Amino acid sequence: MRFPISMGSGTTEHEILKYFDYDINVLSNSAFYQQRKKLLPDAFTHLLFQFNSHFPFEKYKGKYQLAACDGSEFNIARDPDDPDTFHPPSGKSTKGFNMIHTISLYDILNKRYLDCVIQPGRKKNEFRAICELTDRYSYGCTPIFIADRGFSSYNFYAHAMEKGIFFLVRAKDINVKRLLDLTELPDCLDEDVDIILTRTQSKKNRKHPELNEQYRYISSEVTFDYIEPKSTVEYPLHFRIVRFEVAENVYENIITNLPADEFPSDEIKYLYNLRWSIEISFRDLKHTIGTVYFHSKKVEYIEQEIWARLILFNFCAIITTHVVIEQKDTKYIYQINFAMAMKICHHFIRVRKAEPPPDVEALIGSYLLPIRSGRAYARQHKFRLPASFTYRVS
């Protein structure tokens, strides 16, 4: 298991050679694949949880674990015979492409991945994924799930409340208007909302007719795990809706169950802004760690590699976050160059020779970057082909 975790972006043959110090008696590609086939599907998942549990988490206000949730896509080797991952020719690709989708849970303060759900690209369901992540959360902290508007659903809110998890989710204007029964939204808002979910539109079946304005109908086609289709069961929900300005004439809506006395609207805005760190982590996970360079065409092996890369990412993050930076009297405050730190840690985990390993902390501390606040860049949306198995240089 250590070998897949420490693999780089080279071909499988090259990675095997490097790992075994270019030994002439190195095992073959076939032998490697025969061995990895013996691993249970959840082996790396179990290892990620066990690894995380052995290192304490820094908490927000000494109490809360800030867990960002978001999805990311990985293009894999083209296989038109796999209907679950193959996307037919379109504006993105003239030949079609295969893709898998991941929904990850990321600890913002500790820069660690907590969990992940991997779905075939044609069957991605972020609503179901975040509910699954909620149900199996087991780190023993008091978490705050922070997510973008693609995860806003009654089902997730109910799962979180049943589990005792706080959430902070961005929502579309149209959804907030429906919740508040408004045609226009004010510029700023911080209001408690009580609703009653039901599967029936018949007012005769309502148990609280005096609260008619609180009822919200859920179609039988919409997933809500706590009310069966055609059932007359009612499910109450209570949460806050916070609306604030993020730029001139630009407003965002947040649905949360955080208490207003401890988390005023300005703090809600601050916490949601921290969510962006998961986007940065995806860049490091894909390109610095090298997750886009898969070493197999089979989806089950690709899933193994994704979990292995998450473990490697966490290994690098744990070491890096404990390196002390000596700040000097300069124009900028400096931070660790996380990309270089990951490369150093990656090399460290691969050292198998008898000689002493490098001074990892000193090396990491020598690569720093200035913190230049206020910078903003437009996101680049480009289609990327999967990395070829043959044409690799590292």
C-alpha cells in the first residue's frame, strides 16, 4: 500500500524502478497489478480514516471543525463501452470522454481531506454524496459543513440535523424567495425560518392547519429520506437565512443552523469565504501531488489511486503545517510554499535507502512565499484530456 501512496506522475514501469532503487530484479507491471488486485476496495478508505484519527485537529474557537464540501472532476482513459463514465461527443470533446466525479470533505484549518465519495461521471449526484458524507462523519468533533449552492437541499439539512452537524450552505435567490414567500429579496437579511415538509398537497391532511404558511410540498420524485413517497408524515425544519453583500450590488444567501448569538452575519460571511481553500486544495491535489496522472484504465484501480493521493496529501499537510516560519521585518508576511513542501514530503515518504533522510523541516522552511492579500483571478474553465500512459517525463 505504501507504493501506490508514494507513486508520482511517471509511467508505472518508471515508478516501480524509482521505488525499488533501480534494482535489476524489480517486479514487473503484471506482478504489481496482480498484487493490487488483492486489496479490498475499502483498504485505502480505512487507512485515510485511521491516519487522520492519529493526529489532533486544530478547531475554530477551540470547538468547531470547519469542513468544506465540494466536487471535482477527473478525466480518465477513454472507454466508450463504459456507459457510467463515458460522455458522448459534444462541444467539449469531438470524440467523447470518460470522467469520474469526486465529492470531498476538507478540513479548512488543518488542510486535510476527511472523506470522499467517488461517483461515475454520468451518475453524479452531489445531493446524495453530501448526505453520505454527513451520515458517516465519525471524527468526534463538532463540525460545520460549508458548501456551495450545488449542495443546498432539504434532504441534506435534515441529515445534518439528525446527526447533530452544523451547516452553512450558499443558496440561489429563487430558492430563498420560495422559502420566505417573497417576490424580491432585501439587500441584507438575517432571519429564522420554520417550515414543515410534507409529501401531500391536500390541506385536509395537515396536522397543523394554523401554520399553513409554513408547509412546503415535496414531490414524490424528489429524494427526502425521512418521508416516504405518498406518506402523510410531516417533517419540521428550523434554520437561518443570512443575506449579505460581497461586492458592489452583488449579494449572497446562506442557509445555516448556526446560532445567531454566537455567529452573527459578519462571521457567517467570513466562514463562507474560507470555503475557497478547498478549491486551492484541488489544484494541489491534482497537479502538485499528481492525481491526474493515473496508472490504470480500470475505474476500481483509479479509485484506489485517488484515495492513495488523498492520504499522501494529508501526510504532506500534517508535516507542513507544523513547520515554524520565522517572520522578519519585511514588507510582507510570509507563508510556506505549499507546492514545494509537498514535493519535499513526497520525496521523504519514498526514501527506502539506509542513509539518513533529508532534513525535511529545514528544506520546507527555506521555500516561502509572500502573502499578497486582495488578489483575484478569473477561474479558467478548460477541458483537459487525461494524461497519456506513455508520454510522461517524471
